[in-house]
Amino acid sequence: MKIALVSSSGGHLYQLYMLKEWWQKYNRFWVTFDKEDAKSLLADEKKYYCYYPTNRNIPNLIKNTFLAFKILIKEKPDLIISTGAGVAVPFFYIGKILGCKLVYIEVFDRIDLPTLTGKLVYPITDLFLLQWEEQKRFYPKGIVIGGFV
């Protein structure tokens, strides 16, 4: 199985990185921002850098959509997993078209409101994971796995 791990840098990236015990067993690649934390955490990992900022930035959404198509056609992952944020949206929608399984993990620090990315990808995910029981009111089909940070 080949996995694409897609996230913004910072807390989103760190939450995905915390799953290392699981993802290190698989053939994988990362898509994230070209920032110092990503360079440090993923020094020995295969990675692609995407365009940022992504929050409500339409030009970068368009660029990342073309990038997603290019990377996903080249790499052919079986699974795309993400904790957000905006970069997940084009990768999930292109991935869905290409037949990838999609797993989204709603972030640990959003309990009272859903994230924009979560709302956008929820309808197309194969598995939507939550870290808080309170998040179920926004994502009723989500599965609570508890916090892992």
C-alpha cells in the first residue's frame, strides 16, 4: 500500500507526524509547505512542496489542484490521509476522482467549531476520524478515536 500524507506545516503536520508508528511501515510520500518545521521533521522522507498560503487563497487553490493532479498521477497512492488544512481539499477531490481511499483526521484543537477543510472534505471521505466526542455534532458519521497529541 502506498500512502500520501498531506498537510499544512505547523500543528497539522505535527499531528500527522505523531502517527509515525503506523505510517513508517508503508511506502509513502508527503505533501506540505516548504517551511523549516517540514524540512526538519521530514528530512529523510520523500516530499513534495505545495503552494501556500492556502487559507481562502483561490490562486493557490488552483495551483495546488494542478499540483495534486500531477503528483497523484505520478505517485498513484492507494490512500490519502490528512489533518488539514486547505492543501487537503484539492488532493482529496482529485484523489477521489482517481480512486484513492481518503482518511481525514479532524484536528485536536477545534472542539467548538468545525474546520473549513473538514466541512469541505467530509462528504467525500471514506473514513472521517475525530479526536473529541464533541466534534460528532458537526460530523455525525465521524468515528471518535480520541486525542493522540
